[in-house]
Amino acid sequence: MKHLLIVYHSRSAQTHRLALAVRHGASQEPEVEVRTKTAFAADLDDLLWADGLLLGTPENFGYMSGALKDFFDRTFYPAQPHQLNLPYALFISAGNDGTGAVRAIERIVLGYPLRKVAEPVIARGELDDSHLHRAEELGLALAAGLALGIF
Ligand SMILES: Cc1cc2nc3c(=O)[nH]c(=O)nc-3n(C[C@H](O)[C@H](O)[C@H](O)COP(=O)(O)O)c2cc1C
């Protein structure tokens, strides 16, 4: 079994709904075990368990949520000796932008290091079926890639 970790934060449930869709997609791959953690609850042990990672956050003030930043703050240095090199992708909920959060995260994760294996899903405005569909596809793509050993 391969292990796929979903770490996310949500204040008003939009990113939470994306996370559920991502997990639903990933769960369609029987050879992958999926673990979902909120950003405040996730820690280094979760990263060491994972073979791949999906990170979700709202964009707040042109940046990631404080909760996801806290996850990075707590795990960055402890993760250094392990040189994780995990494949990852992002899902973002935003009022009208999302690019600031993506830019900030992409820069930080280079240091773990993590490897981007899919383009971010950015859901702008109220969630609709197309956002949820794209999130589900992202989850399935990560899980399938892990199961097939292509990442
Ligand atoms: C304090 C705050 C700051 C925000 N800043 C941005 C922003 O910079 N860019 C943007 O597109 N949306 C911004 N938004 C909108 C949120 O990203 C959007 O409502 C998102 O869907 C919330 O996700 P959540 O329900 O998972 O918390 C902001 C919302 C809040 C509450």
C-alpha cells in the first residue's frame, strides 16, 4: 500500500469541501491508503508516513492560511534530515485570486523538498460542481500516480 496524506485548513468550509472531494477521488484507488489531517493537527510523523501529499488552504490576504503556515513552521526543520522528496499538489479556495497562496507555498516546499506533480486546483468564488470535479480528479491523479509508481 502507498500512503497519501491530505493536509488542509478551512475556516468557512469551502476548502473543507474541496478536501472531501480530493479524498473521494483518491479513495477510488484501492492500493492507496488516504489519511486526512487538519493543518493544525498534522505533524512530522504524518509526513514521514506519507508517500505523497495534497495540501489545501484558503487564500488569506494574498497568502496561505496561518494554519498551513504553522504546519510548515513546525515541520520544516525537523523534516530536513529526512530529505522527503515527496510528490505533492495543491488545492486552493479563494474569493477571486489564489495565486499568492500558490506562489508562497511553492517556494517554501522546495526546501523540504517536495516535488510538484500536478497543477494546483484553484476554486475561485462560491464552490460549484466543476471545482469539486477538478478536486476529485486531482485526488485520483495523485493516488493513481502513487499506485503506478510514476512519481
Ligand atoms: C481574512 C480573509 C482574507 C482573505 N483574503 C483573500 C485574498 O487575499 N484573496 C482571495 O482571493 N480571497 C481572499 N479571501 C477569501 C477566501 O479565500 C475565500 O472566502 C475562501 O473560499 C475561504 O475558504 P474557507 O471557507 O475554506 O475558509 C479572504 C477571506 C478572509 C476571511
